[in-house]
Amino acid sequence: MEGFLTECVHESLNAYLHGNAIFLGERLFAANASEENAFLLATCYLRNNQEYRAYHVLKGATAPQSRYLFALCCSKLGKLSEAEHALCYSCKEEAEVPNGAAGHYLLGLICKQSERRSAAVNHFTQALTLDPFLWSAYEELCLLGADEEAATLLHNPDLDLAYPLNPEASCNVETAPSTPAPINTPLDRGEVVTPATTGPPSPRSRRPSAPPPPARGTRTQSSTAEVATPRPSEPRATPSPSTFVTPSPSTSSLPAAPPPNPPGKHGNAPANRGGPGASTSGAAAGTPASGQRRKFDDDGKLRKVSGRIDDEGKLRKVSGRLFAEPPPSVSGLRRSSRLSGGTTSSETPGKPPVNRRGAQPSSPAPQSYRGAVASTPASAAPKAAAASKEPAKDPVSGEAGKATDGAASALQLIRILGDGFRQLCMYKCQDCIATLQQLPPEQYASGWVLCTLGRAYFEMVDYVESERAFDWARRNDPTRLEGLEVFSTVLWHLKKEVQLSFLAQEVIALDRLSPHAWCVMGNCFSLQKEHETALRFFQRALQLDPNFAYAHTLCGHEYFANEDFEKGLLCFRTAIRIDERHYNAWYGLGTIYYRQEKYENAEYHFTRALTINARSSVLHCYRGMALHALNRNAEALSCLQTAIDTDEKNPLAKFEKASVLMSEDRHEEALSELEALKECAPREASVFFLMGKIYKKLDKANQAMVSFSIALDLKPSSSDVSLIKSAIEKLTVPDDSEEEEL
Amino acid sequence: MSPYWNEARDMGDEEKNESRAEIGKLAVWSVTSAKPGNGVEMLRDDNLETYWQSDGGQPHLVNIQFQKKVRLKELEVYADFKQDESYTPNKISIRAGNSFHDLREIKVVDLEEPVGWVTFSLLPENSAKEYIRAYFVQLAVLSNHQNGRDTHIRQIKIYGPRQDLARAMGHPLQFTTTEFSMFSCVR
């Protein structure tokens, strides 16, 4: 009976009939309270979200699987020490962490929550070594700031060995999911992608010229190998195949044009073998690709399209070059190391730019998609999600080696995404955007990628682009709520009340139990200056997820707006306790101290924020303001200059610089700064007000009057109007009593 | 419409919210007399159904004492003649100063069957000032409608001026353009 009941339980679980499964499981457990039965029963409870019951059932279990499940329940119930004990009790021998990679990941999470960063990093690293596709572990590593470890893990040459790229197969793979990139990466092995290594975008991408843009469409990069022939058949290309581990090289790949085929290998000309077959498929592939390309071209939404089109021209040229060179050299494919003939070399992370999006050439990511070089320029159409059409062309590639190829292409994909995410966590936003643009169009148009892109633009203070990315994400994936709190902040910055209200209503209707949705609501009310209500909503978000660092930060900002500094400090500190790399919270602490006139503290906190995100011009600007308040004007000026250099569009930095210059009595320079500022922000009353004050100091009362009048014209708020008017009245009065006491 | 929209008292009152902040939580509130069950806490519970009922001789006083000198802008009282009739205050005097014995009357207001929030500005007439500074504010109910002895007050809120981010960071004016305000903070 036991065996039968076990089967029944499994069936119920598969059909998601949790109640039934639990009932039968309990019968089974009552009949024989063995560990396997306990494990099964606990699984039923867990699927039904009843961790506490599973906890009690599994208490004392010793089998690895049971221990893992027990640890999972404990961690969900918040009993971290028990969870750790369960996972580790025989950890001395390091023999097992139950479930290998997953167990290490769980341990890593526990360590992270108990603030043992290095232990957490170790565990995540272990997890990734055991299972390179454990994306969550990689994500956690990046969030902890373990940049080098993450990069090394991802671009580990051994991975390429483990998941060799089967050229022929890769073709198939390519076409189908149109993820050109993955393939290339494995080749790279030795090269590790550091951006530095990216060679000139060229060779690889050049492929485009290859006759029909074979399916690839997406990745122009296609390794040089492809160049040789329109057909990707390279993989077949003979020379390398031997070096490749992939099974049945020749047969499989052929398939359609997968142009990009693994880099390295092809080195040589597209194999003659590939040629004939390829050409036909290539042709076939070509058309769809071009068709796709059209589609992408039509999508004028993203500006990148035009960029892309421009790149097409470049690509064409490049491809010409490629053809001239011997294929191997051209491919910078990483494979070269692997291939005897391949010169790969450049693999160049750089390619990415060319790749589809025509984006910045610098992209660091390894990308090399096998890419449809040919079609790439057009196909790159980042936006077009239609890329999926390509699979149609996908040829037959042999089944053999399909699984490995699948893994290899998945690896490629993960690498790009991983690099992009890692760069975002390091706040290298430009690089992140470039990396992500190497993705195949259909992956690019997915919710996670677009939200990440939106966040990258947000960190660069490019709110307009960020809004566009998020809008697109919402169109493609309307039920996705993670990441929308950033979108709401973007709309908050842009002061778009209507859109923010609409977004808030939509997300709350979707899911009332999502902390992200409540953050959106909170931001909406904060924009309306309803700070009490906003606070309530942020606290609701925190009730749903107490470890949501950003919600703590937002609470802190609301307390600050209410001038409740003690609570604000507490909130920011909690956010930092949860996530030390949350630079917004460090900044928040700095603003509170600045407001309380504790400028030393403020400067310290701004500096800490800057160590995490050194590319934020707003942070530099604030640090400059703090230094100015401390009368360290020289440093303040250099800081502000850094702010200006980092982001030309930051008007506040220039404004502050003018203020500092004015305080140093360098009136002329201040005036020139303000004049320049007038050009960029012609409707800003503060600029004219400051100019008026400087003119007054220079005794140019008339010009001061003019400036003040313009300031008045620009309709500042009512309290400011009185301020400006009193300034006008005092024009005749000497400077000393100028500032109204606050 | 989602019910959450009703939670905000006044969505359209952005100007008001921008210019003032409720600071009653910084003060100690006391009353001269109260009926058991209708004490001073009913004045501050954000519930318009509950009220404070006095239980002594007139004038009935509500004392609001701050720990440090704060900036004050206005006072709001919720009174409801329809529900409270003869308990509704009729004449209210507002005094401010440094301590209980050092108060100066700054406003006297007559209410005529009020239903809802009544706002009393604490600023002197025709003054450009945005606030007054005081330690102590006293609200005195001098008489009630229909000559009632005791009074009901349902809620009192006291507001100070709100300092916006720009001024908090030392800039004299608020920013009028989005370009400036976008870069003015990290959120």
C-alpha cells in the first residue's frame, strides 16, 4: 500500500491538488513514519505554503534531501540558525551540502541575512561552481558586490569545456532561440571577457556581409568564421571540428544558416561542407532574416534603430574586410584557443555594439554571438521581439549534441545577462546597457531585461530613457511587478502625476500582496505631497517583505520630508543593514545630517555613497555642497567639477558651483557659470535669483532688478514670490542684512 | 476607484500639503477638564466620531505645549453642529506665547453652526511672514452654541510651515523646472 500511496501523492502533487496530496500523504505517514514518507509529506505541506507543518514533520530528519527541505522551511520561518545547522551539521567533511548547489545557495542566503558577507560569497561561489546555471546565486553575488568572483565564475574556461559548442548544432541553436551570443562565449574560454580584451568590434560582427543574413539576425557578431560563407556551416568547417568536443559536428549543424556559429571553430572558411548546404539554407534564412529586419526597422520606437541602421553600413564594410582576411583571424572568437586553426583572438567583447543594437562598441560583454552576422545589423532591432521568427528557419541540426548545444547556448545567454547584471550592480551603467544590447531581440524584449535596462538608465539619471524602457517592459510584460518601484521613482522624478497614479492603480489591482506595488502607491502619494499616506504605504510594503531595502529607504525619505529626522535615520540605517551597497540609503543619511547642519557627518556619508557608485553626478554635487558648507571650498569646487564632468546635463552642479564661486567673491566666474546655465535651463527662477544677488553685490542694481523680475515672471511658488519681492525692495539696502533669517 | 484613494484626506490639496506640515506630534496636549471616556486623546486620534467633552467651568482650555520653539502657521478644528448642537463651540480664542503664564491672545473667532474643519490662521493680519514662533499655544472655548456649558471638539490639528527640499539644502528658492529638480536629489 505504501508504494501505491506514494504514487498517488506524486500524482496529486503534479496536478497541484495540494489538499488531496496532503491527505494521502498523512495516511502514508501514519502507516509508516519513515523518512521518505516524512519527506514526501513535508513536500506536500511546502507546496501548500505551510512551512510550519513541514518544519515539524521534518524535525530530526537526517537524510540529505530531508535536511535541505528542513533548512528551507526554517529559513522561511526565520529560524536561520536551525537552517544553517541542518545544512551544515556534517559540514566538517564538506562532504555534502544536501542538494549541492541549491544547498550552498541556501547557505549563502542565510549567511547574507546574518551579515556574514565573506561566508555568503563563498557559498554562492561554491553553488555556482557546482551548477553554473544557478542564476539566483550569481545575482546574489553581484548584489553583494563580489564583482571579480562573479566575473571569474561566469567566464570560467572550464565551462566551455563542459558545454562545448557544437558548431553545427550551434547553428541550429542559434536560429531557434536566436540567441546568437551564447555560442560564442564558450569559445572564448581563455579570453575571459574583460572588456579590455574586446577587440575592435570588427571581425566578428562583420559577418554581415555574408550573404543572406542567415537566421542569425540577431547577432551580428557571428564569429568570423561565418564570414567565410554566408552559411554558417562553418561549424562544420573542418579544421576545428576535431578540436571540438561536440559530437557529430558535421551532421548536425548544418541547419540553417546559423551564421554565428561558434566562433573559433569556424575559423576557416565556412567549411566547404557547410557551403553547399548552407547556401540553400542560408538563402532561406536570409529572407526571413531580412524580413525580420524590416520589421525591426519599422519599429521606430527606439532610437537605437537608427543607430543600428547606421551600423549596418559599418558592418557591411567590416564584413568586406572579414572576407578578405582568412576566417580564422577574423573571428576573434574565443574558440581560437581551442581550435588549432582558429585565431580567434579577439573575440572581443567589443562586438556587442555592433551587434544588433548598433550600440556602443565598447560593450564589454563577451558576446560574440555566432550571430547572424549578416542579418544582424537589421535584425538587431532590439526592439523587435519578433526575432523568434528565426527558429522557423532552423534547420535540422542533428539531434546529437543538441543537449550540449542547448546548454552551451544557454550558457551564452546567461553570460550576457550575467555580465549585464554585474555591471549594473557595479553601477557601470553604460557598460550594462551595451552588454544587454547584445541579446537576441526576443530576449531583449522580455520583462526582466527591459526592467534592468530601465534601472540602468535610472542610475545614470537619464529618466526619459528609463521611462521609455519601462514603458516597453510594461507593454511586453504587463503583469510583472518586480522592478516597478524603480519605474515609480522615475515618474516621481519626472513629476508625471497622471502616469504615476495610473501605474499605481494598475499594479494594486494586479496584486495587493506585492511589496513592489505598495511602493509604487507610496511614491504616487509622495508626489502629491501626502507624506503621511505615502509612509503608510511604504510600511505596508515592508510588512509584506521586511527585507526590502529600497522600501526602507523610501520610508526614510518620507520621514525626512516630514522633518522627522530620528525616524528617518533609523530607516536609512535599517536599509544599510539589509544591503550595505544600497547607496541611496547612504545618501539619505547624508542629507539628514546636512539638514541638521552636521556637515562633517554629511560629507562622510556622501563619500561612502560615492565609493559604491562613483558615477553619480548628483552624489558628487552633494558632496561638493557639504564641503562648501564646511568651508573647504577648493575641494568643493573640484567635487562639483567632477559632477559636471560626469554628467553634462546636471544643472544643479553648475548652480552650486556658481554659489561657491559667489561665496568666494569670484563674482565674474559665477556670473559666467550662470549665464551658461541660463542656456540650458532658461525657465529656472533660482538661476535668475542668484544672478540678481550677484549683480547686487557687484553694485549693478539695474541688472539685478532685471534678473529679479525675470525670476518673478517665471512663476515660482508663492512663498518664493515674497522672497524675490523682498530682495527687490532691498536692492537699495546694503548687503549685510540681505538674507532673511529663517 | 480603489478604496485606497480615499485614504488620503484631500488628494487635490497639493498646494496645502506642500506648504504645511502637521506638527501636533511634537507637543504635549492637555485640557482643563474632561468627561471620563472622552478625554484629550480623542482630540488627536484621527477619528471624527470620537470627541473630547469638557466637564467643568468655562472657559475650557486646550493647551498645546512644545519642547522647543517651533514655527506655527495655522490651526484646524473639526466641529459639527449637526451632531453636537449645544456642545458646539461658538467663540474660540487662540493664545500663544512662551508658557502658561505668558500668553498673548492672537485671534478670536466666532463660529456659526460649523460642520467640518475650520481653519484658524495664526499669522498676524497683513503680514508677509509665513509663521510665528512659540512654545505654547492655547485654544480657549469661551462660549458654546445655545449657551451650552460643556463643549465637544472632535479633532484639532496644528500646522507649521513645510520646508521643501530645496530650501532644506540651503537653496533660497524652490526649483521651478523639472530639469533642476530631477537632479536635486537621489531617491
